[in-house]
Amino acid sequence: MTSDTIVTPSVAPRVEQAVERLAGALATRTPCAPVRDLIGTDDLDAAYAVQQGLVRRRLDAGARVVGRKIGATSEAVQRQLGVDQPDFGYLLDEMDVSALAPIPMDALLQPRVEAEVAFVLGADLAPADEEEITPALVRSAVALVLPALEIVDSRISGWDIGFTDTVADNASSGLFVVADRAAGRPLDEVEPVEVVMSLSIDGEVRSEGTGAACLGDPLEALRWLAIQAHRYGDPLRAGHLVLSGALGPFVQFAAGQTVEASISGFAPLVATFA
């Protein structure tokens, strides 16, 4: 994170109040009321300013940015959340539970899980002009494609969220599991739009979808993110991991269950929760 979102002085105090509310929910593991009463329902600059405030607190406490996530990319998830457009948030090193088995649940409040295509960037996506962020430039910046599980979560009680609520809450992020990079494939070996996904819990298929469900193509989702990151002054960098968004509906799960994502072209990705 390298820059601040600019908000008007009249909004700034309410942004700080929203940060305090969400930070308190995160610290106490107690869901809170929505923050749209403080920042409104359509002020995206204020919502992203809250997000940056929350992330900055975690960075000050020792966390490190390792990438970004895109949320609400599929129509199925948009219907589940009651929103009509995608958003983005930050991935922090402390959210990566890929190496844990089983994965502890104590950091989660109201978790759901979804299967995604992840990208590892081999080059910055930071041209001088956002019009230079073309499909060709985006493809050239991708070093690896990997399967991933995102454990989405909400600090807001009962998932009672509007669009600014989920944006402010770091795009309703929780944890993530990504395959080892040795299992990754370059784009000349896999076409993300063509992948087929099946997600099961304890052996029962609970969600299905395709790459085309993610904004039409996970690479188009990545391009959308690169443009937004450019506009907010914090562009995507080489080495970043990007979770490009759900390929099908997210599903609820519970402690003790095993989640398996099968994305064509890759070995199944399995996560067990304590």
C-alpha cells in the first residue's frame, strides 16, 4: 500500500469511525453493525478509504501485503451478496493458510468458501496511463496460474451488507489457500476462461462453475483489477498473488469439514478445517 484515498473533510471523521467499528469486530471476533450508516451506500472513495485504514492498521502490526483479491465477480455470488458489481481487497501474509493442516477456525466469524483461479504476476502492471492496461499487457504479466480457495468472511453481523459495507471490510476477505507454486502452469498451458470447477465439502459437490463465470474470463477480472489499482494509486506489482474471483457460488462450511476444489488442468486442492 503506497497511497491514501482522498475523501472530503466532512466524510473523513465517519471513515475513521467505520475503521474503528470494523477493527473492533476483527479484534474481538464479534460481528458488528454495517458501516453504511457512516459512509453511505454509494461513496466508493469513502468505502475504499475505510478499507485502506483497516489494512494499514494490520500492516502497522506487522502484516505484509502479498497481493490482491477480486470479489463478487460471478453473477451467482453477486446474487448471494445482494450486490451488482465487483470489488477488490488486499491479501496479507497472515491470511495465507496454505501450509496449515488442519486450518484453525478461531480467526473466522461467518466463513464461506469459494474456488478460484489465482495468478502470480511476473511483472508490474503499472504503466503511465491506464489505457495501456490492455488484455495483451495483462497476459504478458502473468507468470503462473494456480487453483485457490478463498475463505470469505464478514465482520458485519449476519452478512447484512451493502456494496460499501463489503468494500470497507476488505472485500469480505478472510483467509486463502493456494496450491504450491511448483504446481502452477503458465498461460501457454492453460486458458483460464475454459476451466471447469467443482467444489465439494466432505465429498458432496456443493458448487460448480467455469472460468467464464468470472467476469467473462479470469484474465478480464485481472485487467479490471489492474485498472482499479492504477486509479487508486497502488498498482499491481511483480510477485503479487491475485485471487481473480469465484467460479461459482460460495458455500457455508463448518469446523471439522474438508473442502476440495477441482479445477480442470490442476490437481485437486484440499483444505481441512480444525
